[in-house]
Amino acid sequence: MIFFEDQRRPGETFLRDLDEQCDRLLPFATCLGIVVWLPYITLDSHLHPGQPAIVWLRLGFSALSAICLLIRALFSFPFRGLVVGTLFLSYLQISCGILTGLASADPIYVGGYVFVIMILPVTPVPRSILISLLAISVGSFVLTLSLVGFPAESMRTAYSRSDLIASLVVSSFLIYAVGSWRMRSWTRSRLLLEAGDREAELRAKAESGFRDAEALARQLQQKLGEKEKMAAIGDMAAGIVHDLKNPVSVIQGAVEMACDPLTTQDERGRLHAMVDAETERILSLVQDLLDFSRGGVQVSKEPVQVDQYISRVRTAIGPLFEGRDVQCRVTCQYPGEARFDPNRFLRVIMNISANAADVLRSGGHFDIDVCRNNGSLRFTLSDNGPGIPESIRATLFEPFITHGKSNGTGLGMAIAKSMVEAHGGVIKFETETGKGTQFTIEVPV
């Protein structure tokens, strides 16, 4: 209830957030407090018959626990959780210090006192109150002990004293550390909400994309009744999820950076734009799979400034080659305008780029060049990888064709060909074993 991440919304202020946590914790703590000390009353009477105040302190704690539970159930007022929780915690700490002193620092009682002290850091109360309670509790213990007389020095009392000192040091440190952790967690949560819950919506879109992809996998499994393709269907379902993982990872990273208090507003705006773009990629991928399952691809052409679009391409494919000692060059020799579906076409380029990234090794290169060829816009994508295996060259653009990849749907090149043809264009390739592959795509301007 204290440490794990739950689904509740953080309070408007840090103090209100602590108040909500206290309010949620009170029923458990007070019910426990009603009965936890009662079994010890008989033991107190036998161990310290000359100190009846110990019994009354225990009875008082059980009575106060019941009162706190009733207050929470019957009354509502500002900061109810913190007020009642602090009252409950104050009595527990101070009474435990007093009764341990009344018991002349009996090692048995010191052990219980150490346990109560170690409860402080995990309670959702401001650090200043916790430190004050710790000081008052220890002060009440020392004062009571001085009134009843310090016990004779022995190995047991020395051991108990060491335990008590160690618990005070550890508890003080944990009060500061856990308090700081709570503050950071609350700050991060509030930053997420102050962004208008936009990140939560984007996560929901991503999850929806996963669900749609899984549903599509089931539909395709039902439609493909040919016995020889049944084994490929299971791989395809896993491949679809794998294909969605990259944009989802980008979204997750961008959301975490956007929640960082050190992130500037300009940087946060850039991150939001990145998340928007990756969300569109997910939706585009799901639409591709839907189109394939229905037997057709629909494109929505629009005027596109080619040089600006190539900058978007460069940003999209860059992460595929990062940290791999592979050069990725993207050049544009046509700064004019063309009409095509930018999202669908980016999917074509990403499919080919991802395939190249899978096979290129250290020292490799992948190049994209865009130019105008008469009335067409030509995209040339080339690499110096091992080349396409001869066994799949003739069927490269057919569905469920894959080679040497543990993940993947086998639909990438089939979808790419369908998209290019839906634009009225053509896609072809040249490959040579050990030297590389070049894809050429031409679509009308």
C-alpha cells in the first residue's frame, strides 16, 4: 500500500497526496492497533507488576485505535488522513517510549520499541513530523528511564542499547530517503497529469494497436486454411507484436523523458511530436495488416514537400542503425513537391530499411537517394550487405516470405509492393551475393 505503484491519481499537492495515502492506510493500521497490544497485557502484569501504567498505556492504544477508526468512518474534514494518522502515530511512538522506560529498558521491551521506531520511515507522513515524533519518543523514553532508575549494566542491557542506537540511526536515514523518493514519485506523476493526460491516451492507443494486431492474427489464421501455411501463422502473430515493439519503445522512452522535471518545454514539445509520429506508425501498421487481410491497400495522396519529408525519413530510420557501426546516408536531389501518401510510403521505406538493418554488420552502409526521373519520383535504397538469398528472390514480394529472422511477419515486402502499386508506381530490386542489394521505387509525381 505504501511502496507499489497504483492506479490512483496523485494529489494536487504533495501534502494532499500524503493525506490520501494516510486515509487509505488508516483502516488497516487502526484495526491492527485495536488488538495488537492486548495479548501482552497478561505478560506485562507478570514481568512488571509494580508498573500498572504499562497496562493502561496498552489499553489506551487499543482505545485510541478504535476512536481513530470511528473518526475516519463518521467525519470528513480537510486533511483528515494526516490529522488522524499523526494522532495515531504520535500515541504509538510516545507511549512505546514511556512503557519501555517504565520497564527499565528490559531487552524484551527494547526489541518491541526498536520495531515501532522502524515503522516510522514507511508511514506517509511529512518528514518533519516523523523526525519530531522520533525525537519526542526517544526523549520520553530517556526521561521515564531517569525517573524509574537506569538498569544495572550487563551484557543484555549493552546489547539492547546498541540495538536502540542502531535503529535510531537507520530510521532517521530511511525517513529522509523514503521521503525524498515519495516526493520524486509525486512530482513525476503530477508532470504526467499536467500534460493533459496526453501520454496516457497515447499508451492506450498503443495498447489498442496491440489488441488489433492480435485480432488480425486470429483472423488470418482462420482464413489461411492451407496446411503448409499453418506453421507460419503462429510465427506471424509473434512477428506482428515484434513489429510494433520499436514504436512502442520510442513512445515509452519519450513519455519518461517528458515526465522528467529537468526536461525543457521545447524538448517536451519535441517529445510530444515524436510520440504523435510513432503512434501514427502503429496505426498505419495495423491498417496495413487490415488492408492485407481484406485483399487491398487504400492510399490517401496529398501534396508533400519532398525535402522536408526526407528529413522525416532520416529521423524515422536513424534508430535502426544506432550503435551498430553502420553508416546511414539519406540524400534528396529533388526539393520540389509530389503527391503521395506520406505515412504509407514511410512504411515502405521502413520495411526495406529494417531488413537492411537486420543483415548489415560493422562497417556496412545503407543509402537512400531521392531524385526526379522524368515524370516520376525515384527512391533508391541500397546496402552492401550479404544480398538476398537465391531461395527467396523469385518470391520476395509474396506474403509470408522470410529468411533467417527469428521475428517478423513475412508480410513486409508484400505490403511494400501493394502500397507502391496502389500509388501507380513500381518497385524492383537488384542483388548480388556478398555485395549487397538495391531497391528502386518509382511513383508518379
